[in-house]
Amino acid sequence: MHATVPQPTGTDAYAARVEALLAELGIPVSAFAHRGLPFFTEPAELVVAQTDADGREHRLTPAANAAWQAMVAAARADGIDLYIVSAYRDLERQADIIRRKQRLSVPLERILAASAPPGYSEHHTGRAVDVNTPGCRALEEEFEHTEAFRWLTRRAGAFGFTLSFPRGNRYGYIFEPWHWLYAESP
């Protein structure tokens, strides 16, 4: 199933939307500029990669989806069950994640160590997946201790996926063993 993502009339409109969201969220660029986070735009085309038990569709670009499906099949052949917890997120969804944390009074520095500001999340690209496996709490560091993580560490590169945020990553994010990015070509 293909879906076209509404695109602004130019990158200036997209950048203006990001700027407006950052202002609304009270996130000055100076709060993260020193980390050198890349600015990401949204893809023109997405496909449904997986629908979860709650009926939520997880979408990826066609190329990332093809790589994901091949990787999941290879993992399954090796006795590993992988599933998507989160994939493509638009700017508003990323802002909602931050709003929720702000309502919980999480300090901005802590928010930005775990969540990218709108416009700076790899999830905007439609090539990032947060992965889990049965028996593991989603989006928790304990994923590192699963057979699924060990399998991904050995095999994900063959499918074009890389671990985005290892320990001590250059962007200052927490260690996210569950977050993998399709790098376009293996």
C-alpha cells in the first residue's frame, strides 16, 4: 500500500514549520546546535511496512521497506522474531512526543538526550525503525541483551541498516540499541 506524504511547497516552507514547532515547544536551536544534529526532511513516498496488533500502520520508504522485509525474513529463518515499534514520524508526531514529556515536567536537556527535536529525527526520513522482539520491553536498553540485538549487530549491515545511536554516539543521544537506520544501500 503506497501513500503520498503531503509536501510543503518548498524546503523553505518545511523549515518554517520546523522553526514554528521549535518556538512553540520552547526549544531554542542553541539547546542542540552544538551536537551537530542533521536536519531531515520527509520522504515523498511511504508504504506500510507492518501493521501492529492495535492496527497502527508503521510506514517506511519503498527502499527501506524492501530491505526491512528481507531482513525480517532472514532473521525469521534464523529463529529471530523482529517487529517494528515505531517507523516514520511526521513533524507533528515528533512534537507530540516532546509535548508529552514536557507535560510530565521532564527537563529539556533530558528530553533532547532521548528525543530529537522536530526536523532533526531520523524517523522523519521514513528509513528509521525502532525494533523489538517478543519478551522484551519496547524502547528499553534491555533490548541489547536479546538474541535479536545480537543478530542485528551481526547481520543488519548486509541489509543496509546501521545502529544509529551506540554508546557515546557523536550526537549525544542515549544508547538506543533498538533504533536502526536504513542507509539507502547495503
